[in-house]
Amino acid sequence: MDEAHEQVKASKDRLDQLIKAYEERLRILKEELEEHKKKKHKETFKTNTSGELVEHKNELKNHKETIGNLQKLVKSLKTEKETIQSKMESDLTKSIQERMDAIKTSKQMRISEEKVYKEMMEWKSKISELEAENVRLAGHHNAQQRINHLLDLKKEINQLKQTNRLLINKLNKYER
């Protein structure tokens, strides 16, 4: 991106130099035209030859055309310079916006990772509590009741383990 900006800046500098050169050339041609007009005016008083008068008119016409062409060229170069400047500004704005979006996305991912980690720690503590309760409740006196209770606990533990695995996978996914 910096290289593109340098190229645009170099183009802009070249255009500025060209514009200055053409403006200087235009100024010189205008001076020559004024000088030519003065000479012609003096010469018309000195000589009445129609051939010279026609020749001077043609030269004057050529100078006017050259000045007109140079003015058009200067105008087009100024327009091109403005176009390059606006493109450079839009590229810079776009680059800054992309960087800001990347920072925002990174921040959101970090917050999500922290949330998933906290949730996983809560589930781990709940599993520990349930395991402790299981040990306490496993001492039933009725064998059938104890078997049913152990089966229920086993189902619940399996569900919690499955949930825990899903959360761990989710956390690993966010960490990548």
C-alpha cells in the first residue's frame, strides 16, 4: 500500500513539474505574442506590403493556436492531478477502515474466547460438585434404589461429559 502511495506521489510530482513547465512555456509564448503584436503594429506603420501582413497574420494565428493547445494541456494535467489526489485519499481511507475492522474483529474474538473459557470452568466445577454428591449418595441401603440412582447419575455424568467435550471443542476452535 505504501509503495502504491509512493508511486501516486511520484506521479503527482511529475504532473506538477509538467504543469509548471507548460505554464512557463505558456507565459513565454504569451510574451512572444505580445512582442509579436507590438512588432507587427510597428511594422504595419512602416510597410504596407500585403504579403508581409498576411505572413504576420499567419504567424499570429499559429501562436494563438499553440497557446490554446497549451492551455488545454495544462487544464487536462490539472484535472489528472486532482483525480490522482482523490484516488490517493480514498485508498488511504479504505486502508485505515480495513485496519480498524481487523482490530475490532480481533477484540471480539478475544472476548468470545474468554467467555467460552469461563463457561468451561463453570461446567468443570459443576462436574466436580456432582461427582462429590455422587460419592455421598452412592451409599444407599436399598440395593435396587442404589442401582437406579447410580444409573441416573451415570446418565447425567455422560451428558455433562458430552457437554464438556462440546465446549472444549468450541474453545479449541476459537483458539485457532
